[in-house]
Amino acid sequence: QKEVEQNSGPLSVPEGAIASLNCTYSDRGSQSFFWYRQYSGKSPELIMSIYSNGDKEDGRFTAQLNKASQYVSLLIRDSQPSDSATYLCAVIGRDDKIIFGKGTRLHILP
Amino acid sequence: EPEVTQTPSHQVTQMGQEVILRCVPISNHLYFYWYRQILGQKVEFLVSFYNNEISEKSEIFDDQFSVERPDGSNFTLKIRSTKLEDSAMYFCASSAFWDSSSYNEQFFGPGTRLTVL
């Protein structure tokens, strides 16, 4: 059974600090990795995609991928109250099926 | 900015009834998906669709479910005989590319909340 694991949280981070969200996956052949943000009662919103080892930066967001450790993370710099949401890690495996983690609830403390 | 749209936003039905959930994917996208999210649980893949046929489906997508692209814009999910446990948010998504070694970013619609009584 292929799995994507995330700490459910809540992760509480002071406003202006760096929020660090982590995800591990079981399918070593996975090639595509995504971070989605989901506000309560809303649909997932794609915020980052990453395909190769290393870091990928987009504004305040940095995705980090380590395929050897089967680990992908998301850093949010200068956290804002509007960043408070559930962050979903999603992985596409060798079978081309996307698997979502259960999500990490992030709470930015004003 | 182009977006995926879904109708209705909320559907209430009696157990055993058929429902059709509708989606209009982003116009130049070629790959379409349905997901469900039971309240408080994770997003679950149901089915992917490309070139007028199902590409992949999950164990959840049994004979009660079917998908169709009846015209050039709509993509529908039909549940033939709804059960109480079908109550969930159903999300449609679309993407421009499908290559597990390249870009296959999926964009989600706002969802349809299905309530089965």
C-alpha cells in the first residue's frame, strides 16, 4: 500500500517566522511531488510542484526534495495569518496515480 | 485566469438515487480527474480520463460510478445508486500534461458537496 505521510498538526508558528512542513512517501519510484493549500471547506490550491532533488523557490515558498530519503518539505518564509490552512502533500507514483497525504494544519499566530 | 468550474455546489439526494456531478475543466487541458474528500479525511483519487477514456481508476471507483465527456467542455461523474457513505465533497481537476517525469500540475474546481440522506 503506497503511503504519503504527514504530521497532522496543528503546527503553530508566530507571524513572520518560518513554517516548515514535512512529508514522506513510500513509493521510491515516485517522480512528481506537489504541495497544495486547502482552506476549510474549500478545494485544494496548488502552490508548489517539484520534480528533481534539491530546492525550488517561488516567492515566500521553498519546496525541498530528497528522493534518497523519500522526503519532501515546504518552507514558508515570513509567515502571514493568511497562510493558516491545511497543507496537503501529493505524490504521483510509478503507477501514475496521485496519492494525497492527510495534510498538516498550520496555524500562524498573530 | 482560467479555472475549473463545478455544478452544483451542493447536491442533496435520497439513498438509491442517481446523481450527476458536472465539471467544466480548463479549456486547453487534456486530462481530467475526479476526487472525493469525506469530511475530515484526505483527498482520494477516483478516476483519471484522457482522450475520451478512463486512464486510471482507484478501488473506490466501482461499478456504481461512471464518467463521461458528453461534449467539448463538460466532464461528468455519475453515481448510479447512491449510498450513505457516498456523502463527501467531490472535486474535479484538470491538467495540461500527463507525464510522471515532467509537468502534470492539476488544478481543482471548487467542489460539489454531496449529501446522501
